[in-house]
Amino acid sequence: MIRAEGLVKRYRGVTALAGLDLEVEAGTVMALLGPNGAGKTTAVRAITTLLVPDEGRAWVSGVDVLADPMGARARLGLSGQYAAVDEQLSGYENLVMVGRLYHLGRRRSQARARELLDRFDLADAADRPTKTYSGGMRRRLDLAAALVAEPPVLVLDEPTTGLDVRSRAQMWEVIRDLVGSGSTLLLTTQYLEEADRLADEILVIDQGREIARGTADELKSRTGGERIEVVLAEPHRLEDARRELARVALDQVEVGESGRDLSAAVATGAAELRDLLAAYDEKGIKVLDIGLRRPTLDDVFLTLTGHRTESRPGDSGPSGPDAVPLDPAVHDEMEARR
Amino acid sequence: MTAYVPVTPHGFARLTSALSDGWVVAQRNLIKIRRVPEVLVWVLISPIMFVLLFAYVFGGAINPGGAVDYKEWLICGIFAQTVVFGSTFTGAGLAEDMQKGIIDRFRSLPMARSAVLVGRTASDVVYNVLSLLIMGLTGLLVGWRIREGALDALVGVVLLLVFAYALSWVMGYVALLVPSVEVINNASFIVIMPLTFVSNAFVPTESFDGVLRTIVEWNPVSALTQAARECFGNTGGLPAPDAWPMQHPIAYTLGWVVLILVVFVPLSVRQYRRSSLK
């Protein structure tokens, strides 16, 4: 349904895409996972006819996007990183306009707009200008706009970046419903958790090229599952604590620079945590903090590439604090602190 | 999934679909005018101010000649100046659109590439109709009268509107090159100010000397003003200056309209297409 071959795009010496291939089968979801500046948005723009790549080709529903951009546009719905809705217009007016520009006709556009506003829980706000909407509402409206013509292919560029926890959960639910109804979907994200929850296949990219692909489970098995993290109350018990953690760990235990924090990948999570707590209790090892952490994109990166993610200039994503966190939990914590 | 069969129109169907897409965008712009009426208020106040300022400040000092009443003679100049300035509005509106996220939505839709431009220029005609109406009413209050038939007057109004429409495409093109509202406002001031002041809009052609007079006589704004004065019957019986554009102001103005559209419509559409593929 979506296919790209050898996409290359350079901007004044910066290579945004360095020969990217991808293929999304009909009725499946692919997540394009990568840090800021990895080339996710550039890839999406090339596939959705918003830019012409320097090299390579792409097809949407069998239509060559370079040869017949109009045909490709008629077959795809795009929801971007920045909600592309008119602020002065109401949600209803926005959707009707989009429907008419898809040439659905006035009647059908109006009916479709009402239907989508209901479905996305925006019916109450339907006739208010969208500038009064919250961030989550705007994103939902933008997604609704992408669905107006029921296109066979959907492309979502960072659908939850910058949203609060609740809006993100709501958005995930909406996207999962879409997936259930058989849409073919390409989405980009910086969150491993998001890719994990929504996608059948994950393509990890960095510096415009693929560095790994596979199902969420395949990627996790390469990076280890959840990690147990411990902060000790008494640094002199480090050796004992390390030994106990090693018993439940998959591989080696990492010791932090402070000499009182430890972490290790474990196979399942909760079971090992329970065993470890029991062991520490028995040995009288006191901890300040202990917990489970899902592997983040950063962990995946560290394992796959040996380096941490870093944002580069000329980056596709939004700048500012919203862009930095790679793990939703970290992000939410930062939001809360502000 | 409902069967949605995408159609890529060709030939005549393509033209009508371009027009209907443009109309959808125009409707969106008109909704926005209703939503933010403050903008409209300011747009309409400035021509009123111009009518009053010129009529009462310069009214006593400038004499177009003969027994002509300056106030009556002036109004057509203000009409011309206002619709010419109105094109800035197109530029600013388009520049704003280009900076907003909505433009990505438009670009990802299977709509005519010209629709954003066609829609913008079309909705700005509404602005010009309203400002002509307001100026006409203000003019009537200070003593302006239509002294020709209704048909002639209609020709005058249409001429003002089509000239403004053509200029909208020029400013639209500038906005695509430099999508910044501030730059558009400043640039248009620098270009449009001399264009309207070095014309017969406020002072008679005879008051200019030498090269300047030739410029004034061939300035399309002069022809537009002259045409409007003839259509509304505000020449005060003064003969038109002895230069071809002044002798045939309607034809000369229409010539400019055609020339501008032929050059700037394709240029703007091409630039829109290009700027959307960055």
C-alpha cells in the first residue's frame, strides 16, 4: 500500500534522507521510530507529495507520487505534527471545507463532518472556532480531517508529540480503533512505547537511514525487556546489592557513577522485581528507590548504534523542551514540573 | 470502507474543478472576515479618513481647473487609491496563510494548485466592494454626485474592481516570494504610495512638469481615475489631457488588467507549486 525506494533528500549539505526504503502492507501499521532530526518528517513529506526527493521513488496505493501527485493525494490522508486546521473556523467548518476539497460534494461533506466530530468526541465543540480548542482536541480534529474522504492510506506524523498524558492515551485509543477498521497506516514517533502499542512493524531510523526493523518484540529482544533500577540507601552495600540483582538479571548489571545506583535488564519485570525486593529485605539492604523502567528509544539506540540519541540542528521536529524527552514518562514528569 | 473513487479531472472538468476549489477557499476566507470583524472595520475606516482628509485639508488649496468642485473631482482618485492599496490585503492574507499549518493541509489535498490563490483574490473582491460602498456613501455626504447614467456608473465600479483584482495577483506573487506580513505591508507602501501619488488621483495632470507629467499620463492609476471620473461624470467638463491613455482611459486600464493577469496568474501558480515542494 505504501512503498518507498531509495529516498534521498539533502538540504544545503545536510542529508536528511540517505536512501530509505520502506514498505507497508495493506491493513498494517508501520511506525517510523527515531529521534529528532532522524529524517522521519522528511520521509513522510516525500511520501505524501509535500516535497520532491532528490533521489528515489514512492507509491501510495500503487500510484507513483512523483508521476501523479494528485492521484496520490486523493488516496491518502495526512495528519501532521502541527495540527493543520484553521484557527478562526469551527471544527465543523474545517471538516466541511476539507471534504469539499476532496470533492465529496457539499451534502456528503457536511454529513461526514458531523459523523467524525461525534466519533472523535468533538461534537460539543463543533461550532466553536478551533483556536478555543485544547492541544489534544486540535490533534483529534486534524486526524479527523485526514479521515474525511476515508482514504485507504493514512500517514500520521508524530500524532502525540507535545500532548499531555490523558490526551496521548485518548489519541492512542482513536488510532487503535482506526487500525482495527483495517486502515493502512504509517506513523512516525519518538516514543518506543507508542510504536510498541500501535505498530505491527517498527522501522528505526537515524540520520536518514534504517538502523533496524522488526516487530516490537523483536526489537525488544535485541535491547532487553524492562529494566530494574535501584538506588541504594547505603553505598557500602553495593557489592551485596549487585550480587542479588545479578541473580535475576538477563545480562550484566550496570553500576552508575555515583556508586549507589544499579540497573539491569530483566526478562519479564514484575516477577524479578518481587524476588529482588524479597532478597534485599532478607539481607537487610536498604534502598532509596527501586522500580521498573520500560526500555526507551534511547536504550534501543544505545544497543543498536552504540551511541545515544541526539538532536541535531536542521531537525524536523519542534524545538524547545517538548522535543527533547524520548520517553513519555520522562516527558510527563517534565510537564508536571513546569 | 465506503468506496471513494478518486477522480483526477482533465480539460474543461479541470477548469471547473479549479474554480470550485477556489470558491471553497474563498468561502473559508469570507467566514474568517465574519469571525474577525475588527479587520474589516479598519479596512473601511481608512478610506473614510482619506475622503475627509483630502476633501477638507486640501480641498481649499487644490483647484483642478475651471468650475470643477475639488471634492467631487477628488472622490474618484480616492476610489482608485483605495482599491490599489487593497491589494496589500491579498498579499498579507496570503503571507499569513503560507506561515500557518493550514497550508500543509491544502497541499496534501487533491485540490487545484491554483485554489488558494484564486480563493484569496476572489474573497478580496468582497473587501473592495464593501470599501467602495462605504467610500461612495461618505462621498455623497461631502458632496460627491454620480452625474452619468446607471450603466456608466456600473462600468466605473466594475473597472475599479477588475483593476484591483489584477493587482491582487501581483501582491499575491510578492507574498509567495516573501511570505511575511510585515515585509508585504512595508513593500506595498513603498511601491503603491508613489504609484498613487504620482498620478492624477489627487492633483490634475497639468500640475506636473516634463518627464513627471509623461509618467503621470501613462500611469495606469491615472487612467483608472480618469475612467472613473468619466463614468461617474465627475470631470467637471474638463477635457482629458492630450495623451493616448488619458484619451482612452477605459481601454488603457483594461489593457493593464489583461497584461497583469496574463503575467502574474501563471507566475503565481508556478511559485505556489514550487514553494509547496520545499
